[in-house]
Amino acid sequence: MQEVTILGATGSIGKSTLDVILRHPDRFSVFALTAHQQIDLLREQCLACTPKYAVLHSEADASLLQQQLKQKGLTTEVLYGEQGLIYVAGHVKVDTVMAAIVGAAGLLPTLAAAEAGKKVLLANKESLVMAGRLFMDAVKANAATLLPIDSEHNAIFQCLPHQQRRLSSALGVSRILLTGSGGPFLSMPLEQLSHVTVEQACAHPKWSMGRKISVDSATMMNKGLELIEACWLFDADSCDIDVVIHPQSIVHSMVQYHDGSTLAQLGNPDMRTPIAYGLAWPDRIDAGVEALDFYRLSQLEFAAPDEQRFPCLRLAGEAWRTGKTASAVLNAANEVAVDAFLNKKIAFTAIAEINEQVLNRANLAEPHSIDVVIQADLQARALARELL
């Protein structure tokens, strides 16, 4: 029986994780659930799986939820704030942590799970984008198990040699092919992109995701951040990874070998598949996902990304090659810019413009400590807000 903490339980990944867990009550027990401020949904989740702890962002929300759960007869203790997140991520009784908080807010609790030697199911790519070296060092130093949950990285993990899941020429690996759907604007004329609406940007053609990640998919910043994440996860350089547009989202990523072979992981676009893989690893369990029907697949398309259409993808590659705190700066600027777009303060195309200006203006430093990373994040956010 694994005791599981879900960081970001009310988001799309968190809800899918709970769905898989509740299918296997003999294998998993929920230790803690966390949310930012969705009290009603978190209350219903607590009623469904009776965790020992729940965590919310504010003290007032935590107090309200505590009263509501007590009225329902639950003994769940409700904590609040960043320290509450860190506590339930590193608790001695926790075996597995699903790191699914969106954005920079997930960095410190996810790092706490690694430092506590947990099995970390990484859906918070920002932990590696912002503090890749520090995070990977923490995983190694504390004998934590790191399993990627993003569908693309989970696919790569499955396709790499079992002896060493990294890009290793000695094991015959030549390249990683990181697939991406291209989002909702793959075929839209470029001159129309500045006029797209929030609703259009959030309407992903294949995946059901939160609003921020949906916008990142539309700009392909999400794929750029995944490129950086893949470099850290698989000990690769950006020149060893090709991003491939694949609109059907059936092939989740591929690995090429020196003998001419290409191994791919295929499946329906449902995050419960990689979540179930991570929860049960090295076993496999039912995820509630329908298997592919190859007789119904009409065609699978692949194409190179257009950097004129997706400048954020280019910026992510530049940030990786620049090093220092460039990736943290880019991530922070993007979070501010996307939030501004979602609140209808800027045009869709202004997201990339703000990201590039912040990346060019920020003072970059060597990320020797988490404090340096956090300072870079704060500086970039301030610059982005000035540009708004």
C-alpha cells in the first residue's frame, strides 16, 4: 500500500491521479491533497478518499474547509501556505508524491519531496526548468525515484534502454523525438494570431488541460519548457532533441537508435495512462483508458515546427543554450504574460514579445542555490509587469 500526496489535486492532473488511485484501493491510499483555492472541489475530494491532510493557499480558506470537514465527520487536518505544502510533500509516512502544481509555485514542495527521498511523479516541469541542476542533485543525493508524468517524457522514459534511461551513445541511442500537437492555431494564418481570443486559445483540440497550460500549448511554450525538462531528465543537450509536430497526439514521443530503429510509445490522449505508469512502476495497472483501435486510425501526420508561428519554442532553446538562470527567467516572464492574456490585458502574440524582452534584459546568474533561482524568478516577473 503506497501512501500518496497529490500536490495540485484540483487541477486536471490531480483529478486524473485520484481517478486512477480510486480504481486501486488495494494498492494506494491518499495521504494528503492540496489545492490553491478551490475549496468546494477539494472538500468533495476529501470526502471521497479521507486523506490525513489537506492544504490550501490561505489561512482563511483552510479554516473554512476545516469547519466543513469537521461537520461531515472527517478528521482530516487542514494546513495552509507553502510550509503546509512542504510538510505533506516530505512527511515520513509518504511514499509517493504527485507533483502537479502548475508553475513556479510547485518548485519548493517538489524539491522537498526529492530531498526527502520520495518517489516523485513529476508533472510540474517548472521544477526542472527553474532549478534543473539543484533538483537532479537532490534526487541523486537522497536516493529519490524520479518518474516523468508529462506524456511525452513518460513516453521517452519507456522507450529508452532500461539499463540507463538517458541519451547514451554507448547504449546505441542517437536522438530523442519530442512530439507536440501544435495546439489550436497550427493552421491559422499568421496575421490572424494577434486577434485570437482567450476562449480559442484554451480550446485544445486533443487534450483536456487547465487554462494556463492550454495557452502554453497554443504558443508551444509548453513544448519549449518540455525540451528543457527533457535535457535534464535524460542527460541530453537540446541539439540531441528534435521537436516534431504530431496533431493527432497518438505517438507521445520517440527514441531513435544508431541501428536505424525508432521506438515509439502510442496511446490515446489521456493523462491517466502515464499517471498509472508512474504510480505502479515498474508494474502496469488498469488506468481506465481505452486501448488504441488501429483499425480506426486513419492517418498519423508529422511535421517540423514553424518558429515564425511559435517563437516561444525558439526562446526556450535559446534559454537552455544560454544557461545560468535564463530558463527560470523565461518561465517567470511567461507566467506573467500568460496571466495577462487570460485576463484580456494583452494580445496573444504579445506573450512571446514580452518573454523575449525579459529574457534579453534580465541579469543572469549561476544558479548555485535555490535563493538565486527565486531571486531570478522575482526579477523576471517585475520586468514582465513593467512591460505590461
